[in-house]
Amino acid sequence: MASERASIERIARECVGLRIRRLNRVVTRMYDDALRPLALKASQMNILVATWKLGVASPKQLCRILELDPSTLSRNVDRMRAKGWLEVAASDDAREQPLRLTASGSRLLLMGVPRWREAQEQAMRLIGADGIALLRRMTGRMEQNMAARKEHLP
């Protein structure tokens, strides 16, 4: 029993997953709070940005780029289409349903930029310059590792 208690104490003290999830929740709340006057969430802003960057984006591309599972993307896209921010673009494959920003989605994205900057500055103050540099190195390493794994998949 003592060894199980010690293991649980170690999890409480050292769990990387817990710390990252807490940081994620705090930072996401900063962006959500800043974007709330636009009725926009940080997760939706990310989808708008990725779609804008791609021009026309397949759901598969968005899931890969944003590390989302298809059901999470679908739920967000359904809401965003209902609000008129995204639309389905013409495609040769009716199953694919690629997305693009509507004029309303483009305007919303532009209106979100100053609010995003506000949240970005707040998050950077919280994390600090050293933390931001470390975060960039960590995500760079993660992307390299993920790319290397994909090269070795059958």
C-alpha cells in the first residue's frame, strides 16, 4: 500500500500531462476571454486561421494541422457554418467537403486580430521569454519527431 501511495504522490508532483493540461486551460481561457465579445472561441479562431492560410481546406488537412480528432473538428465546423463563417467549397469528391472562409468569416478573422494580440501578450507575460523560447524548441522537436515517424509508416 505504501508503494502505491508513493506512486500516486509522484504522479501528483511530477505528471507532465497534468502540468501541460493546466497551462493549456489557463492560456486557452485568456484567448477565449479576449475573443468572447466576437462570440468566437480560440479553437474556432485557429480553424479560421488555418482555413484562411490554406484557402480551401479539407477537414483531413485541418485535423492534421491542428491536431484535432474528426469529431471535434466536425462539431466546430457545424457551428461555424451555422454562423456563416465557413462554407463548403466545390469539390470533385462530394465526400470530402472542403471548407473556405465566407466574407463574414474573413471579416470576423480580421476583427479578431487585435483581440488575439491582447491575449498573445498576456500569455507571453505569463509564460515569460524563457518559457516561450523553450515552447518553440519543444514544438519544433515534436514536429520533427512526428515527421520522422510518418516517413517510417508502412
